Amino acid sequence: MQFVKRAHKLSLLSVIQTTLGHRYLHAAQVQSSIRYSGGVAPGSQSLLGSLRSTIRRSLVTLEQAQGQIDELNDKFVEARDEIEYAQEDAETTYFNESHKVAKEAVGVVTSMYRGIQDTLNEADKGKLQRSMGMKMEQLKAELGQLDELHA
């Protein structure tokens, strides 16, 4: 019986982390919030409530995420530079490699942006969207133009 509960906890943890894409939701946080008391079945309301409160506690404010946002801004500048270098390499033998590097750099930036969004509470997520959303769209559009040169 203990093995079944442990296996269920681990599978539940992986489902939660995968579904939420919550990089900062650690196994210890989820496991410490899951309490099986007599008669509490997996999937019950008390389990869901426990998970919701754990996720709520793991959310951060914009001020707490400022270091990550600064790193994102640095990566954004690097990605723009890589796009610019690739545009300069258009119609040269270096273009394919430059395009690949630029595409990877944009992928890193967009992943970081989504990761930060996933850790923020709703109010701060909106603030981040308003302050950086257009920059992210601009980066994707510039990569799209580069993709057209590559085709």
C-alpha cells in the first residue's frame, strides 16, 4: 500500500510539473503538500486544495524575479545581435550557420520569457506582458524575416 501511494505521488508530481511547465515548482514542495490521511483518496478535494496552495506559495512577484528579467533582457540583446549578424551574412556561405545560431538564441529568449511568466502571480504577469510582450513579438517577427531569407 505504501508503494502505491509513493508511486502515485511521483506520477502526480511529474504530471503537475509537466502540465504547469513550472520550473520552480520543486518536488519537495509538492510532496510536502500532499498528505494522505486515513480515507483521503488521490484526486480528492483536500489533495487539490493542498496542491493549489503549494502552487500559490511558489509564485513570485515581479521584484523577486528582477534578476531573471535582467538576464532575459541581456539574452534579448544577444538574440537581436545574432539576427543582425545573420542578416549581414545573407547570401554568403556563412548564412546557414548564422541563421541557426540566431534561431537558437531567439528560442532561449522565448523560453526564458515563458518560464518567468509561469512563475509570476496574475497581476505581475500582466505587468511583464505589458513591459516586454511587444519586444518578444518584435524578436519573433525579425526571426520570421530572417527565415524568409533562408528559404
